[in-house]
Amino acid sequence: MAVVTPAEVQAVAFLARVQLADGQAQHVAAQVDQVLAYVRKLQAIPTQSIEPTSHVLPLANVTRPDQTVPSLAPEEAVRLAPDRRGHLVRVPKVVDLS
């Protein structure tokens, strides 16, 4: 029983701007039908008693406790910059709006 017709494949290919060769729509429709048949087979498996999982292996985050550390004073950060103008850091132009 065909679920997807070649006409539907051609319509989707048109919307996706994909060109199909002669007879290719029939081939793709058959492949999609095979995939959908497999999905139907998977849907027939009784999974009501199986608890959902997000990953097959147990995962744990490796974290460290937050620690406050002193940071550079703004004047020190600007002093370390290779190119500066007053209290500002100069950087190369990265956006060209022309």
C-alpha cells in the first residue's frame, strides 16, 4: 500500500526547489514508503512500561564550585592593550557597511 505518491514527491520537490529526473519521483516515493513502513513497525512495539531516557549512558556534569577572584582594574586592562586612545582600546574595523 503506497502512502506517498509520485505526485506528492514532485510537489514537495518543487517546493524545495529540487529537480527530479524522469522516473525519480517514483523511486523516491517507494523509498519514503519503506521508511514509513519501518516507522509503523517501530510504533507497534509496546513501550508503555519503558521509562523515557534522554541518553543511553548515565551522564554527570563535571563542575567546580564558583570562586570569586580579583579581576584587572579597567586602567590595567587598557594599559595592556596594544593600541589605545585615552581610556579606550582601539581595535581593527571588522564591519564594512559600504
